[in-house]
Amino acid sequence: MADATSPDNPNDLNIRIAGKRATVDFTTIFGIVFTFVLISIAIWIGKSDANFFNLPSFLIVVLGTISVTSVSFSWEEFSNAGKVIGNSLFVQRQKAQTMARQLMDIAIIGKKHGFLALAKLENELKKDKQLFKAVQIVTDGYNANDIERILSQDIDSLVERHRRSASILRRAADISPAMGLIGTLIGLVQMLANLQDPETIGPAMAVALLTTFYGAILGTAVLSPMAAKLERNSNDEAKIRTLILIAMTSIARQDNPRRLEMLLNSELPPNEQINYFD
């Protein structure tokens, strides 16, 4: 490997940390937009005079979903709902394979030059807040058991925080079809109250069914997929944190870097495993 921090260049302590890149998750946006386009095309092909927009129905579903969902969570959790949705549309991209190589670079420096040499990498490490924090713990002299416990707790906190965030969308996805049904029942009651006028039955039934239509779309096509995307992003970040934990405990134990390479590869799928010393 022709890396500046490989054994062939032991005196060079310069490494490059890729850090995280905030990118738009186009698959999520494309999926949602394309779903609505398909529905719109289906409505257009039907060539009926039906009006598929009804403000009361829309408000019952949207505002009802928001209000009922809020009952299940604390105000602090619910007030972060906008951020939760943003996290499903904008993600911090970081490849596990890239992180594994960066960790090997850091391990080589720690092995050859000692823990204090890692402090000289501070400016570069600050590109990744979690990696910087983990290296700081090592340079502060914590033993491997303490490092594993601290970083494991961080991972558990991360997973729990993301689980709560995804649960907001999951709960809203469950509620929105129910709110659609409630709106439909309201419309049916109003329709039955005017049976003496047959001309109003058809339009009233259409309006009643629109709330079920809105609830199904909101829950199935928007909220549920976004919750799934949040959970996947959480798993990806937890994997990165796990690689950092493995590397920092290995560095603290002063393991052979080749052993660390094997441990890191055990966490990576076959197509992402690294061959650092080849």
C-alpha cells in the first residue's frame, strides 16, 4: 500500500480524514415524488370529473395525524419532528470501507510512534467529531476496557435516539389511515343526514372516501418509507461507530495492526473488506 502512513513511511504522521458529507438522499425524494406522479397519472387516465382535493378531508388527516401522534411523545421529542424528517432526506454519507482504512492509518501511527503522536493529528481528526472524540479518549490514557465501555454506551445512546426518532414516523404512519377512516365516518354521517336529497349522496360519498384516500397515501407512501430510511441510516452509522470502537480498543491494547485489519473486516461485508497491507 502506498499510503503516507504505511510502514514504508513511518516518519510521516500526516493522514487524510474523509469526514462526513451531508448529501441529499435522492432515492427517498425520487420514490415519494414518483409515487405521487403515478397516482396523478392514474387519476388523469380515469378521465372523470371527480375532484380529488377536499380541504376538510385533507385537514382531518394531516392535522389529526399530527395531533394524535403528539400524544404518544414528549414535547421535546415531538418538537424535533422536523429534524427527524430532515434526517431521512439529508444524510451524512460515510463509507465503512473508507473509515476502516482511516482507522488502520491511525493504528499504524499509534503502534510505531505511541499514543501521544496521535495528538498531532488533532486538526485532521476534527473533520470527524466522533472519531476525534474516540482518539482523544485513547490519548488521555484510558485502558481498553474503559474505552470499550464508553464507546459502547455512545453506540447504545445513538441507536436509542434514532429508534425514538423513527418511532415518531412509525406512529404517524399507523395513525394517518385511522384518521382517514374517522374522516370517512364523519362524511358518511353527514351524508346519511341528507338522504332526502338523492343528488347529494354521490358527491358526499366521494368526499367521505377522500379522507381514507389521503390517510392511506400519507401513511403508506410517505411516513412508513421515511421511517424505514431512518432505521437504515441508523444501522449504517452504528456500524461506523462499531468500527471506531474496535480500532480504539485495539490501539489501546497495542495490538498488531494486522490483527486489527482482521477484526475490522469481520464487521464488513465481503465486497467492502480492506486489504491494507497488500
